[in-house]
Amino acid sequence: MKLTILGCYSATPRALTNTTSQVLEISNHMFLIDCGEGTQIHLRKHKIKFNRIKHVFISHLHGDHFFGLVGLISTFRLLTRETDLHIYGPLGIKEIVTLQMKLADSWTNYNLIFHELTSTESELIFEDESIEVYTIPLDHRIYTNGFLFKEKEGDRRLDIDAVEDANINIAYYRKLKQGFDVLSEDGSLIKNKTVTLPSAKPKSYAFCSDTTYKEDIVPIINKVDVLYHESTFLEKHANLAPKTKHSTAKEAARIAKKAKAGLLLLGHYSTRYDGLNAFKEEALEIFDRVELSEDGKVFEF
Amino acid sequence: MKLTILGCYSATPRALTNTTSQVLEISNHMFLIDCGEGTQIHLRKHKIKFNRIKHVFISHLHGDHFFGLVGLISTFRLLTRETDLHIYGPLGIKEIVTLQMKLADSWTNYNLIFHELTSTESELIFEDESIEVYTIPLDHRIYTNGFLFKEKEGDRRLDIDAVEDANINIAYYRKLKQGFDVLSEDGSLIKNKTVTLPSAKPKSYAFCSDTTYKEDIVPIINKVDVLYHESTFLEKHANLAPKTKHSTAKEAARIAKKAKAGLLLLGHYSTRYDGLNAFKEEALEIFDRVELSEDGKVFEF
């Protein structure tokens, strides 16, 4: 699981700070999460292959989370993309994009498939053989979802030495990975567990931005490996958090602690502060596994 | 007259090349012309005071000319702007912006005044005591206008030594600047031309992007001081120009020559080329006063 932070600041893009966007690589997928203005430029800077992005998840329709989307869609068109592109986001996102395509007389030559979200309950919005993606209903000034990416339990792994010693025909390997007992070449029954190892532990990632402190999300993200939770403010501006429906670093840590997250990643910092260390220090008072998002930082979990 | 090129490349913003946007300072105005994605970031990089921009002119609704507009409007709101903002652009631009403000529940606290353009004839769209702005109907794949900025003849300038020698009361200075004869302190008639100098020569700037070669614009931009004319292609791709409704560097030079422009500024380069020198060389074969736009370049005329 690899996470590239393209931008992690709130409000407006500046010369040295980008608004929210992340690329999550998990189970052979490359998911784009939020798409602030300039995201396509940051994708280029990081040499991320545009064509590998097939799913874009937009948390809400504030500009710092989606003003780069229409430009990205338009650039995909100019690059003569043919692969389908799925967009998950709040109701209205399709109208915004298609209105601009209509007025520019620039329809895409690839399929652009919108999945407009309206539910205020967590729902499964994407699933294939290896992963599930759920919404995490958040509490912000407008309709907002976080997203939970959850790998499925994979196949058992072959213990190659044991398999060879047991003289099993290669045609049975798939059955073994699926957990079945099989027959060896000489006809004896081989118990699955004697020749296979447990599957790799499935990983999970939760993206929660923007939101006020909301304990209701704890059961949804319970025991998530990595939790990105917005931390717009430090304690000295804690009074602004409920007013603007954002969170403080300490509140993010409280959610991480209650959810027993493996790691808390802070982000969506207000640009009023000079540095980021205070965010980490304040969160560490509550929860002991904290990292800072930073524009351009790459995490491998 | 000062022109800052924020971006001058076509199609899509890249790590090192920006799409179209310019700031023209003329007659105490700061006009923003086109607004590709990331324009607000480039304004910050150039330390241009956001609040001085009161008029934005959008040539057409292709993304490389206006995808930065909604972000700029949104940032003005976050900066608690109070000054009116006038947007001049094709019909539909208001719907695009207001739809996004509605869905974000983020109406501006300043007046946002749209002037939607539909005419295919050149028209006066802005005027005050010192300047006029006209549209220049262009021929592109969708409805597109260039813009002509034309200073008005200013007041005559006082010849201070002559005025003092003639013993004229300071209360008459304004009348002198307006071209009137006045009385001296001792009652004699002072002819205006004996104590004033002609006004500074009014300047003009024409912005023409995007367009195929279109001679019809020549009378509109006749004798313009500075002509920015798009030059997407070099001669080796001249066949692409009519197809995509763009121009070559030579075609831009032909327009400049026919219009007797003081200077031709090239721009809107296709990103397929490695350098820009060939654009200048090809244009110079037709017209001898040519400069290259480059991202970040500032021209003072």
C-alpha cells in the first residue's frame, strides 16, 4: 500500500502549498482521492502514469477538494485516453463537469462514468475481487464523505518447498491457494495447511476530510491500518473548529485512538501556521502513532 | 503599459509550462486576460495584488483559458474581498461559476458582475475616462473573442516653466490641461499652446487567442502598439492550423504586418516543440518586430 500526498493544505492553493489530493496504490489499483486545483500538474511532477488512474473519489464540492477535476478530465481527453474513468462524488458533480464539456464542445472520447452519492449512511461504492471501498459520512458545511479502502482476505500462499516435497501436480496449485486439500501424484491426501501459508494480512486506509469531530465514524473505521484525518487547526484556534466544521489535531488523535487505528496521518492544515511540528506534538499527547502529511511525501505501508 | 505573462502555452498545464493568462497594467487598471488552471498560484508567485484586479476578460470556454477562474473567484471570497469583480466572457460563463458556488454553498461576499458576450461583431464592452476595451471576434472551434485595450487621448501636459513665467493662477491648471486658454494674474489672455505640451501618446494592446488566420480582424487592430497573436504551430505543422482553428507563427506575423502593429508578441505555443526560437525566426521572415511570450516574462511598453 503506497500513498502519495499531492497536496494537504486547506482553503487555497499557494506558491508552495497545494490543496487536497492523494494517490493511493493498493491491490493493483491507483485511486485518486480528491483533486484540488493543479492536481494534474502535481501528478506530472511525481511522474504518476495518468492512465493507471481509473477511479477518482471526491469527498465534497468545496473548491480545494475538486477544482482540479475538470482540468484532469479534459487533459485525459487531450491525451486520447480510451480507458473508462469512474468518478465518485456528491450529487451535482456530473452537472458541473458536463456543463463545462458542453460549453467547450469537448466531450471525452473515453467513458466517463459518474457515481453520484447522496446517502448519509456508510455504503459500499466499489468492489472487485481484491478490494472494497466504502463511504464514511462526515459532518462538514456541505454534504461530505470520507472513503474507506479495504483489501479483501487474499488467497493462501504456497509453501513452495513443502508443495514440492509432497509431489503435488502443478494443476492443483490454484485449489491449494483457495484452501482445498488435494491428492499428491501417488494418490495420497495432502492436508491444505501442511503445504500452504496464511494469506498476507489485508490492509486498509481511511481518508477523512473535511469534518468536524464526529465519533459516529469510529465503528466504520475500526482498526483501520492507516487513518488520514483532517486537522485544520491547532489547540489555540480550537474555537474555530466547530464553527467552520473542521477538526483540531487533538480531535483527529481522539478519533484515531477510539478507532484503534494503526497509524494517524494528519493533514488539511490551515495555512495560517508557520510550521507543522505543533500539529504532531498536539496529536501525540492523545495518540502515539502519528505522522504528518506533507506535499510530495510518499508513504509505503 | 506593463504586461506580465503568467502562462503562454496551449492545451494542458505541465510542470514547467502554464496555460494562458496575462496581467495587463494600463491607465491605472490591472486587467486579467484569460485564466488557465493555476492562475491564482502564478499571481501569487509574481506578488500581484489580487485586489487590484477588478476586471477579468475570458476569450473562450476551453479549459486552458478559464479553468482557473472559479478558483480565483473562490479565493477572492476567502480573502474577504469587498471590491466588485467584473467578468467578461462568452455566454455560459455565469452558469458555470454560479453552479459551482451554489453546490459549494459558497456565495461571494463581493459583487460578482458577469458581462456575457454573444456578438460576432466587435463591440465596446468597457469604458471609463481613460480607456476603452473592445472585443475582437476570432475564428476558433467555439465562440471566441480577443480583446483590444485602447487608451484615450489624455489631458495636455503643463509646460511648468512656461506656466510659471506666464504668471497663471494655480486654479486654472485644470483648464489648461483640458486645452482651454486662460487669463494670467495681470489679466492678459494666455493661449493654451504656449504653456502646454501635447498629451502622452495613448497606447493600445490587442490580445488575439485562439484563432485561425483571420484577416477580418485587421481593421479592428489597425496600428495597435502591441499585438499578442497566438502562434500554436510552426510551418512544419501548418496543415494542423486550419484543422484545429489555430495559427502558425508566420500567420501571426502576416496579421501583424497587415495591421501595421508596433510589435508582435507570439504565444499559445504547442507543447510538442522543444524550444521557442523557431517561432520567432519564422515570424521574422514576414514581420520585423517580434518578441516571444514566455511564462513569467514582464514587458514594459
